[in-house]
Amino acid sequence: MTIENQKVVTVHYHLTNAAGQVIESSRGRDPLTYLHGAGTLLANVERALTGLDVGATTTVELAPAEAYGEHDATKIETLPRGAFAQVPNLAVGMRLEGHDANARTLTVRVVEIREDTVVIDANHPLAGETLTFAMKVVAIREATADELTHGHVHEAGEHPH
């Protein structure tokens, strides 16, 4: 069986940036299982896996535009500290959910806390990074009807939605 849309795929992966620093890895952990074609992975990562068989390995390097985008300085904002009065233990690095001017939900990261203001960054944490994904296909199976309907993998014993 080869990887194609609507198959459940299990892969081990190792993600590094251009400097070779490990960003995330399944080494020493459980592999990642996902529904191929459901948009769970970056499009170019899915393309690199499409057509592979169990045991196959692949490596794909993605420029920022192919991954999480270029870093956008307009997504960094300074807000009054009072806007965070309801956030207990506010700290640099904390990720918070908020809403933009159009009421869309977005995740921001606290990058600096000053006496009267807080600097937040709405860029994805990997924006601006060239990323290399090294992957090994561990398993491929048919998706169940429920998985196809819900658009994601159901783990053993998971209750229906």
C-alpha cells in the first residue's frame, strides 16, 4: 500500500531549521499518525510523502514561504499592560489567544513585558525559518468511514464525536 489521500499514515519525523537545530522530533517518542490529504501537514510535506511505501524515507526542505511564511513585522504590536490584567502570571514566551479587528481568533506570543506595555507577536513561531523535515513511513492503512467523515484519525478507544 502506498500513501495517497484518505489513507491513515504513521511517520517518524525529525524537524530542523537551517542552522541544524532540532525543532521537533518523534525520535524516542511515538510516531505521528495523520489522515493524508486532510490538511493536517504542510502541503509540501504531504506532497513529499505521497506515493511512498512503508519503510521509505524522504527529506524535504521548505523555504519560509512554503512553510509558515516570512516573518511579518506588522504582526508585532505593543499594547497597554492593562489589556492583560485578566492573564495570571503573564510571562515572556506565553502563548495567548485573542481576536483581531475582524473578530478572528489568533494566537499571539508575549515577546516583551515592559512597565506599562506588553509586546506581542502574532507570527507563527516558525515564520521566517527554512525547515527540513526528515521522515520515515512506519505504517499505512485504510481510513475508517468515521475518520473520513471527521477529517482526522481516531485513536483506539476514542469516543465518537
